[in-house]
Amino acid sequence: MLREETVFGPIFSRRLGTSLGINLLPEKGKFCNFDCIYCECGWNRDGRNDNKLPSAEKVRHDLSNKLQDLYADGVKVDSITFSGDGEPTLNPEFPQIIDDTLALRDRYAASAKVSVLSNATRVHIPEVFAAVSKVDNPIMKIDAPTNELVAKINNPAPGYDVQRVVEALKQFEGNFILQWCLLRSPEFDSSKPEVVLPMLDIIRTLHPREVMAYTIDRPTPAQNLSKVTPEEMDVLLKPLMDEGFKVQIKG
Ligand code: SF4
């Protein structure tokens, strides 16, 4: 499922209200430094025939037009989310795009929340951290507590180190949302204690203001994957809830 527009929507959802999406990746391809076995955009190798990333100027133009049209039509925008076909922070103009988006939000949709969905691989870069820390909801992914398991789930580009990501996420001082996808394959099971217990320790160390635990929902590029059910996640994450963490579970 690839998005063909830089600014897409609005989508109307009960949870987010009227939601606009921003895709900072190629209009006709996927561009990511992960290649997750569950990625709804498919494998990287199947979506790289278009490598042209939208410029800050194009994003500003498209978002401005969309917000002005919705404003003129009396449609209230509740949410603007960076969630395109890949990792948004890979766009070299990401910091400028965030500044432009916040300025346009303030002008045409002052109550809308801006969210960034990221795999957290680049928050150690000062400019990237400075940009994501400006938005209302920085939503950062960690799916596994060890580099070995990250390799099986996320297929990261060379150089990934989960400990470096944890250190980089400490900069938020808890003011971010941690996203964790739990699933099973013939090779691993996210619900096993050897995965869950160290993940809970990472979460305790980072103390995010919210944990979003979820599982696969759409067709996946890898075969033979299965869900960890919401009921199972309830049990697995109960220690965090008992400790006062805000936990959202999505099945
Ligand atoms: S980080 Fe997101 S976009 Fe990148 S491969 Fe994983 S699921 Fe797909």
C-alpha cells in the first residue's frame, strides 16, 4: 500500500478526528532504512523505482493549499501526521518541513495536533532530535530489545544499535510516545519473557508519556506471521500499567 500524494486525506477517524497525512518519501516508492517484515508498504526492493523525495517547498505548497481549502470549507483539521511510505526523518529537509508545518498549523488549524511516526534510528542526530521534539506527538518505534531480534523483525540498514537508540531517546526526558509492534513468526515470538522483560526494562528506563502496543493488522510482506492478541498484550503489559504507565493496546 503506497501513498501517491505528499499530503493525503483528510481521513475521518473516531480516534483522530479529521486527519491529514504527510508523506515525505517518494510519491511512487518506499524509502526506509528499515525493511520490517510486517511493513504495510511491502519490501524495500519492491518499491524503490522512484527515489525523488519531495522538497520542503513542495510540502509547504501542498499542505498550505490543502489547509486553506479545508479552512474555506469550514472543515476543522484535528490531526496532521507524518506517516508516509518509509522513514520521514530521511528527508534531508525534514527540520525545515517541521517548522513550516507548525507555522501552517498555527495559521489554519491551530487546534490540530502534529504527530511524527519514526523508527527512531536518526534521533541521535541533533537537527533531527530538535525537529521531532517540536511536534505534539513524537511517536518512536522500538520493536525488540536486542540487535539480534531487531535484525529479524526490522532488517535495519548496517550500523543500527538498539542501545544507541535508547540513549538517543533519553533526550526526550519521557516526553514522547513509544510504539512497539508485537508479533510471531516461525523464528521468534514477541510475547516470550526473553523479549518482554527486557523491553519492559527499556520502557522503564525511558519512561515515555505513553506506550502504544499493537500487532499486525494488514497483509504483510513476510509470510507466516501472526498476531499477539490484545488480550495477550493486556497481560504482558500489565506490570507497566500497574506502575502507572499510560498504555494503549491496539489489536
Ligand atoms: S520503519 Fe515503518 S516504513 Fe520502515 S520498513 Fe518499518 S514499518 Fe515500513
